Amino acid sequence: MTPRPGRIDATRLTRLLGVPELAWLLDRARHRMARGRPLTGAVALTGPDEAQRAAVERLMGRAPRGGRSLTVRLETVDEILRRSGVSPDGLAAAVTALTGPVTRLDETRRAEAAAWEEAHAPLGELGAVRPELADWTTRVRGEGLTRRLARTPETARALLADAAAALRALPADPPVSPAAFAARTLGSAHALDDGRPLATLVLSGIRALTGFADGSGARWRREAWASAGLLKDELSSTVLTLNLRGTPALDWSAGAGEPAVLTLRQLARDTSFVPHAASGRVHVCENPAVIAAAADAHGPGCPPVVCLQGQPSVAALTLLRRLHARGARLLYHGDFDWGGLRIAAALARAVPWRPWRYTAADYRTAVTASGLPALTGVPAESPWDPDLSGALAELGVRVEEETVLDDLLSDLAPAP
């Protein structure tokens, strides 16, 4: 009995085309269908075995052939299937009957793109309620960070929902440990443990939220978390000071003219505590050598000085913000090199300051010294004095704070 047109004879089709020896042929045809290509032209199998050769000969109705490869023309197979009535609608219908529906790759890509768009919905909601994070959410989408952290849209949606929940609740005030914050906000004390995708994503958002400078390493990560009030270690973040007052310990150190160290713990546990400067001015430097020399030269008569000791720590930023809020005028000096300019710019994003012998004119005066080292590294901008970065590029030498220490000490001399 001949099958009606359009109806596949499943038994004969399986026997003719659905045998394991022809799986490679079905795979080639399915591959073309998925890409929207016509089922025409030749497909080949290199190094076929005897069973594969025999299956092709039965399908094609031709005598066995030799050679290192096996070649079949797809339009010929299509014609055989139609003419024999095994698959009246041809090869495409036969492939679907034997292997299941074929989804076009362009449709798959559209569906996948829509799924990823839906997965990023929590970012759009976050950007709406926290405008300061809008640029960050756009960057996360564009750079593919979520795709690297979460392989599927379903996983990404959950990850981004948790990240948005965490970032909506930051910065934490009063400061808490990441574990306590995660337990309260995300339902798991370990949600923000190092190495977890969520921790990576939230830390990236924190840097956008607080403007914390680029960096790397365990200490940098602790400081970055702390910038949003999540304290992994309250004692590692410190700031070096001279002649600030406000607590018995600071008052004693100022009376003796000795440097003192404040920890983030001291600043975070008592948010009402604000060290003060009687003069209303606080000099800020980059290197501890300046504070040591100032203490030696001027002792208790030296005006208050705060030292960043490199990139501003969270303790230093917390202290300087409080001093600024209390009305102190901050005067900053750092090394004349590209790294120094980056430190100064990072500080300026966190708290206003005025240059303390830290302009293009000061740099040009300082380079009259002999034996200065060559300037190296990637150039940086100097927003407080755009001419400064140009002067560094022009003259090409670095001037460390120690080189101009006499001038700085002169500025710090007690008023007569």
C-alpha cells in the first residue's frame, strides 16, 4: 500500500535513513536546516567504514564505490525520499521525523537575546532608584560581566536581583561586617564571601557608588568594601596624623608633638567623633617622611597634618570628610609623578582640597634640583591645575615630597 501524500512511512524511513550508519548524514542535513541553508549540494564523510558505505549504497541504490571519503548529494536523497513515498515532503521532513524539530539558529539567538535582556531587568530597576549607579549598570551590560559570572540567563537574573538588593542598601550606616550585612539583606551570611560571583559584582558596584580608586590585592579589596561601610577588618585601615585633637589619646600626642594613628574602627564605631584642628586648616601629604620631619622640626607647634601613605584609605577618607564637614580647610601636597597625580585626583573625588605647593609653577621650581629620577608610567590628569600634567610630560622628571621637604617644613613652621 502506497502512503498518502504528505504522510511519512516511519518504518521504511527508519530502515532506509534512520540507521546509526547514516547518523552523520542526518547531522549534516540538520546543521544546514538550523542555519537556514537549502538542502542541496554535496556532503562528505572522511574515512568511512564498510557499514557506512553499505548504508549509503542502499539509500542511493548504487553499486559500492571506493575512495577515502563518502560523498552524497542532498538533493538526490530528497528526490529518492519523495519518489519512493517514504517521505513525500522530502529530506527536510524526514530529518525532522527522525531527529525532532529543528530550531533555526537565528530564532535561537533572538530568544537568547530576549532572555538576557530580561535577566538584566534588575539592573534597570536599580539604575532608576539609584541614579548614581546608572552608568555602572550600563557598563555591566556592555562589558558582559554578568555573562562571565553567570552562564545562563536564569542564573544571571537571580544574581543581578541579589546584587541590586545589596547595592540599594549601601553604603551601610552604621558600618557592619559583610557577613552581617549579607545575612540581613540577602538571607545568607556567606553570600558575599570572597570568590563568589555575587561578591565580584557587588564590589564592582561599590566602586562605582563610592568612587573608590582602582587597585588589586587583599588589602585593596578590604578598603573597597569598607568604603561602603562593610568592614572586613576594622583595624587594617588606618590613617597617620600629627597634632589633631579630640580624644584623650590624640590630645596627649598633640601635646607631645608626636604622630598618632587612627584606625577605621575608631572612626566607624563612634560616628560623632570628629578630631578637630584649632587653626581650621589641615595639611595633607602623601608620604610619612613629611610627618616624621614635621614632628622632629616643630613638635607640638606644628599645625595639624594628615598623611595618606599612598592611595587614600577608607580611614583617611572618613577622617578627611569629617574634618571638611566640620569646616576645616584641607591643603594637599603629593609626589610630582603620575602616581601622585592619580592619588590627588582620587582624593579630590572624595573630598574638596586646595593645592599645597602642588601646581605646575611649584613643579617647575622644584625641578631645578639636580639628579632627579626620570618620570615613568602612564600619564594622568591634574584637574586642580591642568597645566601640571603638561609640565610633567614636558620636563619628564619626578619630584618626590622628600626633595621639597624644606619648603614644606617652612610652611608648617609655627606662627611667631
